[in-house]
Amino acid sequence: MPNNNQNKGKQQNNIPNNQEDILNAQTASILLNPQKDADGKLLFEIAEKVGKRIKDDGVTVSQIRKIYSEVRKLEYDEKREYQYNLRLIKAQIGYTAGRFSKLKNFKNVFDILIQETLKGDKTELKRFKDFFEAVIAYHKAYGGN
């Protein structure tokens, strides 16, 4: 008899489905790769889930405004110095999540995304920035403030 727990919490299209697993490294790698997610469908589906989740968690835009501002400033450079700033943003997210426990899901998602973005180049960085912006937009669309 097959083990039905193997796919528990996962949908067929690689989108994590359970409450604790909004995003995993494999899904992050796919959504950051325009050859695997050319139309951005996965990127925006996950961004919508994250935006709704952080709104439901009670996260406010003011709690993540500084981080969003730093993400918008990120620029790719051939020497890959942008990676330092991306790691700094990861630390800022950790600090903010330490101050506001409702940012736990936000932190978990962006820790994974930052790790996967660091493995890529300017294409992955652009999609990371697009994802962050989409999360903020969906958060607001679902009534976040």
C-alpha cells in the first residue's frame, strides 16, 4: 500500500499547501527562474499566498517598510557586491521578526528566497524584487495596512 503521507501538504504543481510550508527551496528555485516559470504564474501564485498569510498574521506595512525600501535599492553588479546587501536584508528581516513574532512566516519565506537568489544572477535578483513587491501588493489587496 502506498504511503499517502509522502505528498501530504503539497499540491501537484509544486506549490506548498500546508500552513507551515508556504515556500520551500525547490519551489523558490523554480519561481526565480524565468525559464522554468516564464509567465510568472508560480511567482505570483506564491506571492499572493504569502501576501494573504502575512495579512492574516497581522503584519503591517510599517513593520516591513524599511526592508522593502532596502530591497528596492538592490542593483545587480558584475562583482556581485549586491550579495552583501542581500545578506544584510536577511539579517534585518531576522531582527524585525525577533521584535515582532507575527513576522515568523514572512521571515521563513524570505530566508529561503534570499538563499536561492544568492545562487543566481541578475535575472534571479530581478524576480526576487518583483516577488517582494507582489507580496506587498497582495498584502494590501487583502486588506493589510
